[in-house]
Amino acid sequence: MEERVNFFRDLRVQELGEKTQMTNEAWVRSLYLNLFETSDIEKYMESSSEYRDGRWVRMPECATLESDLCEPLCTIINSVVEHLGASGTKDAREAVATKTTAFKCPTIGSSKPASSPNIVVRASGPSFLLPKDSPLGFSNSSMCMSTKLEAELMDDLDQLAEMTFFAKQMFIKQPNRFFVRSLIVTENHARLFHFDRSGAQYTPFFNIHKEAATFIRLILGLCSLDEHVLGLDNTVQWTIGADGRRSGGTLKTIGPDKAVVTFELLTEEEPFTRSSVRGRGTTCWPVRNAQGDRFIVKDHWVSGSRTPEFELLKEVVGLKGVCQMVSYEDNRAQTKDFRGDTGAFQDGAFHNRTAIRIVMKAYGPPIERFSTVEQFLAALRDAIAGHRALLAKNILHRDVSPNNILVGPPEAHEGERGVVIDLDIALRLGSNTPSADNRADFKIGTRMFQSVMVLMTYRLQQQEISAHDYLDDLEGFFWVFSYIIIVYKSNGERASKSDLRHDLSSWQQEGSRAFNSKYTFLHSTSKTREVVQAAGEGWDHTCLDLFAQFKDYMSGLAKRKERLVAHAPRESDPVAIPNLFSPLLEELDEHYNHILALFDDALEKVKGSPQLVNDRVKNLSSTPKPSLSTPIALPSKAVLAADQYHPLAPSQVTPLSSSSDPSALTLPSTPSETYSLAQPSTPSRSPKRRFDDAELDDSDPPDGEEALLSTKSTTTQCCCGSYFASYQFSVRVLY
């Protein structure tokens, strides 16, 4: 049991990166200095019955239980807020012990509730929401506090893991959070924990009795009525009804004319949020302007030298099958401004991130929410074509997944029936020579849909790794196709459980396990037969033929890559090694043309037999499975035979253990109506992600506690009356 607890503790801490730092003693004393007068704090300490002779009189000098500290601390906090807080603070902020008030906390696994903070500050206001079926939860708390006994104080790692869990829930339940701060308090000491999209930092313990003024300032800052002081983005504001529920809301941003624009938040549609603390922190808000046009506003954080997504989106205006930007807002905030002096931190311990906001045209649901075979095939086909169009602009996506492929609007024409979105970690191509900027990395992208070659980097030395290329992304489309037909019926409903669905869980595990599982799936002819036999109900022979052809083609390409790796020269200087796959990559047009032709052929067959498709949807229970003897059409341009030598087979691998009128903002009819663009004369070699700053936050879902605990998430309706897939979509459908 202890090993299991330590395992999940380590997972929580790993999410923050490798080098979470303790600050110097000066930082905690510098916080909130300009917000509250020192003279007022001193007067309170002199006159209050809570503080006498240099000590908080209610605090026991030697408590028996952690809970013995809760009532005294709640009294102290509420007294400070009442006497020193701004007008109205005591009505909107109240310290509450969770042992006396029901607190809604998420469950671990199937039923066991996670531990709750001992104390929270219950908050009301534009950014706080009353939880369902509970008076208190992370959604209406401005701060969490954990009480500890000094005699039983756990180590820093355990403390960090506990506070990380609380911060994670705050980010999820309060999606307009810039940062989260919380406290651990003992009989005599306290320390502050700070979390933002760059990770975390924490202070040394300080004496709350000897440094009472510092403790008071922290209380006032963490209970402030000013939501910006609390770490919230106050450009997103909700209207809260008398029942504590959100009845409306607004989002302010910069429009195409650089004037402030106010959108209406679609409160009936939940925003999409990523769950990880450290990383992009992507939140997508469904909004509407005064004319009723829908948009998606995407908030995210970019790190260091990565090319911002909006710069890439400027270059793809008018491209079919690629999301279209309306406007953007750069440098909204930086994590370095929340942290004080980070100069004394270890090298590489802190990477600054900048908040970016992008307004985009709204599309249909993610491909995972398809409703017909034709819709699914057309969306995937046009997304692949959109990916090819990006390449023509020297942009490589690098994160193909169901979340990043949207269904086009109803009655869309060819090329617009599916749309590729999310260029967060896209790479602007320059040279094919591998470098620290463009090498394939299994820590970048969505693990479940990564190519075998990308996954194989878990065990390779840097000089052995070639650049991430378009074939890795094409294979990603194959994994999306496979995932859909295994997990869903042909009408979009969930398919029955099967051994194959259980196998899919390994696709999202650590690099070695994911590699071995997907390698076997891609290259095994028995897996083709297994999918044909076990595919979700209603998939007719056209789709299963397409699966077999797509699989065989990608398998052949993967084998050619493997042979090139196996026979590559071993050079000590990684800069001297050219891209191993350059000869193969010269066949770009042939690769895309072949795959698109497979889809076009399948779509023609599906369109030509609508009655067959409808009959299958209506009679799922009586639809016979294709037998193992059913002939599967092979592609006319198969690259390699299925039984060809596999130089990198899993058996040879050792796994490693003033607002403008919002009605002025409308969908642009032409690119020039949004902004004028100048095509760069030479492509930049700056990537979206750097090799030395690669982190799994860019995976969706993350390889972390949620995946391993099989946490079940719900699907929420949003975005243009459709759905955003949950960040845990792969876990949700597998268990």
C-alpha cells in the first residue's frame, strides 16, 4: 500500500517537472506589500484579542491531531478578513474547516474520494461557482490550506504532492486561473506553495507568531476581493444567480481592428480545459458575438523560444482543412511576473511561459463525435488533405489526435468536411537535418496516437534520432482511424467492450510499453483479422477494407524507416548526421496521393450504397460480423510484404523501467478582412517545442495519475452545439 501511495505521489510531482525549487526567505515577505498598509496591520496586532505577547493565542503549542488546528486557524483568518479586508470581504470570503462542512472532492479510481484540504476559503463572486450537490468545493474556494503537526511533518516531496493535487483541482474547476497559491500551516510555522503553468515553487517555513505581519498579509492576499490578486483572469467574468449558478458571462479580448471586443460566454457549454498544472494550460471558450456568430477563444501558454501558434495561423489563412484565426492577443501575462526573483534557481529549473489568446472560427464537433460512416471518412480524409496543405506552407503539425480533428460544418464541400486544429506544438520546417529543435521525441504530442518511430525514441541516443517528419503524422491519422473503428459503432455510439479495446490502453502508457504494443499491432497480419472480426457494430466491408489497406501501407513505410535506422552509420557528432529518412521523404506526393485515393475510393462506395449503410445502422443487433475468411482488399501500391524482416521488432528491444461594438466582429469573408499577411522570405528554424524543454504536458491525455487510475470523465456539450472531447477521452472510452 505504501508503495502505491509513493507511486502516485511521484506522479503528481513529476507533472511539475524535474526541478521544483524552494525560494529564498525574502520572497514570501515581499508578497502583497503594496496592497495593505503596514500601520493597519500593526494596529490590528496591538488591539486584536487573537494576538497577544507575540503569539496567536488560539493556536495550541502542542496539538494532538491535525484537526485541532482547524478551528483556531479559521477564527484567525476570519478575524483578519473582518478587520483588515476591504468593504464586503467578510461576506464574500470565509475560512471553513472541511471536517464540519461537506466538501466536494473528486474520487480516485472508481469510488475512493481523494483527500480534501483541511481548510478552504469559501468564495463568492464572478469566478466562483457553487458545486453541484454540495455547499463547498474547489469551484468556490479562493485558497486551500493543509494543517500539519510539527512532530509528524512529512518531507517536502509529500507536501508538494498533496498541494499539487489541490492546485490541479483549482485549475480545473476555475478555468480562468493564472496561478494558484496555498498554505501548509503547523502549530508554529507556515509555508506558501505557488503553482502556475511553468510548474511550482515553495517557500521555506516561517514562524507565524514571530512574523505575524507576513502571515496576515498572506491571509489578506489569498482572501482578496480583487480576483486579479487571487490569480484569476478577470477578462473572463460570469454572472452568478441567487442560486449560486452561472446565468451568463462575458469574455473581453482584442478584435481584428485592435479594439476591445466583448463576447458572450455560452454558459450552457462547458469550456474545454487541459488537466495538467505545468504546460500549455489550454482552455477553449465557446462564445458568441452580438450578431449570433459563434467563435472559439483559445487561451494557452507558450514557453521560451517556441513559435507562437498565432504566427503559424497567419500563414495558413484560406487553407482548406485547416482552422482559421480571426484575431489574437499576445503577451497577456508571463509566469515570471508571478514568482519574484528566479535567478538563484538551478539552471533549467524555471522556463517562463507567456499567455496567448486566439479567436478562431468555430467548427463542428471532434471527429470522435461522428454520426455516420460518410461523415467520419470525409472528415478524416479532408483533415489529411489539410495536413498536406500545412506542409506546403512548411508547417508540420506533430500532434494528430481525435481532439485535433474537427468535423466541418453541415453541407461542407470537399476539403472542408474535416479540419485540423491546434498548432500549439507545430514545427516550422527549415532543414531536414536533425537538431535539438526538431528531433522526434516521445514526450511531445499525444502518446496514444504517436508513430512507432516517435515512440522508439524512448530508448535511442540523441545522435540516433532523426527529425520528426510528415510520415509520423500520417501514421498518427492511421492510429486515429484504428481507435475510432475499435471503440465506436458505425453510427457513433460506443461499441461493446472487447479485448482490442483493452489493448488500446497500452497505447497511452510509458514509451516502452506503448512502442511494443503498437509495433505488434501495426505489423501483425493477425491483428488485421482481429480488428475485422471485432470492429464495432455496423462497420461494413468498405471501411474494413480501408482499414486493412491503410494499415498495410503505413506498416510498409514504417518498415522502410526501420531498415534505414538499422543500417545507419554511428557518428559521434549528431550535427554531422543527415536525416536518415531523406530518400523516403522525397516521395511525399506519392504517399499523400495514395492515402487520399484510398479514402476517396471508400467514400464513393459508401455514397453509392446508402441503403446498405442505413440498414446496418438500424439493425445493429442482427448485423453479422465479417468472418475471418472475408477477403480484405490489399492496396495496389503496397510498399513491403507483411512478412518482411523487422530489424527493430519488440523482441529485440529491452524496455526501460472601453469596449468596441462586438457586432463589428464577424467571420471574415476573405483573408484580407482579418489582417494583411506577408509571407516570410525564409523559413524560421524555431520550433514550437525545444528538445531540452520537452514535457508530457503536451500529451493529451497525460501519462499520469488520471490514466493509470482509470479516472472516468464526463462528456460535456459545448462549442457550437457540439462537443469537445474530454482531455481524458482515451481513458473514458477504454474502461
